Amino acid sequence: MDLSFTSFWGQLAGNPILIITVVFTLGVIFVNGWTDAPNAIATCVTTRCLGVRQAIWMSAVFNFLGVFVMTQINSSVASTISNMVDFGADTSSALIALCAALLSIVVYSVGASIFGIPTSESHSLIAGLSGAAIAIQGGVGGINFDEWVKVLYGLALSLLLGFATGWIICKAVTILCRNVERRAANRFFRLAQIAGAAGMSFMHGAQDGQKFIGVLFLGLAFAHGQGSVAGMEIPVWLMLLCSVVMALGTSVGGEKIIKSVGMDMVKLERYQGFCADLAGALCLLYSSLFGIPVSTTHTKTSAIMGVGAVKRLSAINYGVVKDMMLTWIFTFPGCGLISFVMAKVFMQIF
């Protein structure tokens, strides 16, 4: 299969459904940069280490670098997403179902963003692909449960490891800096937190960028009449395209989500914000290197809760945590059902 940029444009010219797939995929990547990436800079903004606009542009740059660099080092997260479902032998119908899955993610994520609720685009993506696969296959036969197990591992890992790492790092920093003068500590942690937010943004791009590269890669395979991407190498131009779109999405902002994550859940000081950023970035790095697709939203928010728990458990606003948890729980059935219905409708229309 020819995956050159020239061949890609030639395919677009003669395949309207591929155009729709590419537009929807890039739309999802843009929405991910808009609604998910603000989690990476939430603590940096709310502790006043950087202004909102400065933080957003910094995050856009490091999201770009994260997608591009990590995909070249290890693209196993993208492979996991691509191989998670089987849309069947009819690649034309598979492409239509994939479009339905992507549109459902945009609808669900934008709706949650309007209310300032930090959704997990990772789980929206997984739910959307699964709902479309069930619709086109007429049952769960289209789900690759071996790959789905990695998703369940990722869910547990992002919550438990994020909380534990945040607690450990914050506890260690508290002990090491207990005799440091407060003003000097604030100056140091201001710069440290900016670096931590940059690292978190980089790892957000590395994780989420790969997931959506995997989806676009799958769409290209369907357009070429191939039912899977096994053994294919992701072209550099595809990495660049997804990187740029995610960076543009990040540049749009997400101030409501920044407030929900960085202010409403736990009132953080600068050293705590640094600990949360460092913990989140380390968890995402570990997951990316081992090819485990995790939720960057879950990882960052659980790290913030772990940091808050060092001082006292009552420092955590459990009302906000409950709202987030309910949103995450409803993502699988909600986004999956939207995708299932849209896939059925699309197959009737096209």
C-alpha cells in the first residue's frame, strides 16, 4: 500500500467518504487538543506560574513535539488502538462506520466541554470505535478483547498509579523542603512547575496523539481496501499532520476545564502543582513506552488528588471528583450508543 503524501492527496480526490473520514478524524484531534490538553496546564495556570494564553501556547508547542517525537520512538499505542476492533471484510462499510465513531466523539466531547467537564477523549475514542464495530458486525464479534484488556489495564493504571505517584512525589518534596525558606521555595517551584507543565503537555501529545494517528491510519487502510494496518509503518507526514492539528486545538484554550481541574478539585500551592505535573508526566511516559493506552485526564486528575491527600484527605473537593467520575463512567455507554446509532444511520444513507 502506497502511503506517500502524494498518494494520499490522490486518494482524497476520488474518494468522498475518505475526505469525510479525514475531516472527522482531524476534528476529533482538534477537539482533543481543545478539551483534553488544558488538563496538562491547569495547575500551572491556577498557581499563577504562567498566564492562560502563555500556558496554552507553551502546551501547543509541546503537544506537537510529543506527538512527533514519541511516535517515531515507539508507536505501539497507535497499533493497540488500530487493532482493537474489527470492522469486517467490507472496507467501504468499515470506513462509513469509522466516520460514525469519530462524529460521536466530537458530539460527546464538545457537549461535555460546554459544561466545563474534563472528559477522557481516550475513552470516548474506545467507546466510539466499539459501538461502531458492534453496529456493523451485528454483535461483539468485532471487538478484539485481547487489545481491550490493555484498555482496562490503562484505566486502572491511570487512576491508581497517578494517585500513588502524586502522593509519593509530594511527600518526598515536603520532607526535602521542610527547612527551605518559603519565598525561595516559591521562586524555584515557579520555574519547576513551568517545566513540569511542559513535560505533561509533551506526554499528552505522546499518548493521545498516537491514539488518533492510529485511527487515521486505519481509515487510510480501509480506503486502500485493506482491513487492518498490521505490519504497516506510520509515515512521517501523518505524524506531522496530527501534531499540527492537535497544537492548533490546544491554542484555542479551555479555560473552564482549567478551572475545574486546577482550582475546584484541590486548592494547590506551587510545589503541589509541580508534584502533580511530574507525577502525571512520569505515568504517561511509562504507559507510552509499554504501549498501554491510558487516559491523560484520569492520570492528571488522580495525581492532583494524590498530591492533595498528602496534606489531608479533606483537602479534596469530593463533589467535583464525583461529577468527573460520573462523566467518565457514562462515557462508555453514552459515546458507544451514539456511535452505534450513527453507524446504523450512516450505513443506510451511504
